Amino acid sequence: MQKRKISSYEQYKEENRAMRSEQIVAEQIQRSMLPTAYPAFKEHAHIDLYADMDAACEVGGDFYDYFSVDSDHICFGISDVMGKGIPAAMHMAITKTMIKMRLMSGDRLSSVFSEVNRLLSVSTMNRENSTFVTSWTAVMDVKTNILTCVNAGHNPPVLKRKGEPSQLLKTKPDFPLAAYYSKKHPGIYREFELKMEKGDILLLYTDGVTESQNEKKLMISFSATAVCLNL
């Protein structure tokens, strides 16, 4: 009986080591998909953008992205997949790739989100563990400093104008991606514009920031992603 207990314990330790190893690999893969080059846009010296992710567990559903769409436009955004762990990370990778590929093909931001919503909804429609994605994404005209933005159920950004107090950039959000879709009433995503001026700061964040609390108030797990744009 004692030998059997020892054998079971050794097997448990081995399985735990293997699981931990897989989690580390998954974390490395997820991190490798997030851009880390700074300055983010060397060719646009008047733009300062920085992003970071601090996950509560090894892998999760928070993610950000930024890239040049063409010589006159850049894209940046932040998203949060419902759930944690490897399934959320896989959904993150799929969503991130879909958004970037469709934007790079020349589609408008609103059309991109409508199509990504359709594709994600169809792929998860018959699954028991379906999920959804919140996202706040913008395409910026680097000549006019005008942002074309879409909010798919995400937290409102914080805007700090030069010489003014910070304020939440509140707009009526549309549905999160994959949260709602039907052929008769497909998800519609509205664009809105934001003119950035010299000295303005725009901060995007996930709910890890708003839901974290101080000592003795529970909810001490901190998992957040943030993107900061500074002109």
C-alpha cells in the first residue's frame, strides 16, 4: 500500500511538471505574438506609443496590437477574451490575426469588426463553452492625427488633453465580438472619430485595472493590458 501511494505521488509530480512545462511554452508563444518594438513607429516621430501586459496567470485572453496599415495610417488597439488559460489564449491569437489581416487588406474598421464578429460567431455558435471578445481599436491618420475608432463592448479609454484634467472617453459601445450575430440582424459596428492634438495622451486598458482592489477587499488578482498613445 505504501509503495502504491509513493508511486501515485511520483506520477502526480511528473504530470504537474509536464503541465507546468506546457504552460510556460504557451506563455512564450503568446508573448511572442505581441509587438514589443519601441519606439513603436520610428518613421512617425511625433507619435509615442507603448504597451504592456501583466497577466495574473501564465496565459490569458488579454492582448494588444499595433502596426502600420500603410504609409499614412497606423492601427493600435486592445482586447480582452472572456476566460483565462490556454483556450482564451488560442481565441486571442485567432481574433488578433483576423483583425490585422482584414485591415491590411484595405477594409474599413467598421467592416472589419462586422466580418470578424460573423466569423467568430459562426465558429463558436454550436459550442457549449462559447466565448466573446471586447475590443477598442483605432486607425490613425498620421497626417491629420484623426483616429477612426470602434468600441466592441470594451472599457472607455482615458483621454488627457494638455492642460486639462483626465476624462473617460465615453461613447455608446457596440456588442463584443462573437456575443451576438444572426443573418437577419448581423452585428453592426459604428465608427467614431477623435482628433488628437499635440500633448494629448490616450490610455487604453483592460478590466484588470478597474476590477483590482487594495488589501482586504478581495479581487486581488491583477491581470491587465494597457496601451498608451502620446502625441
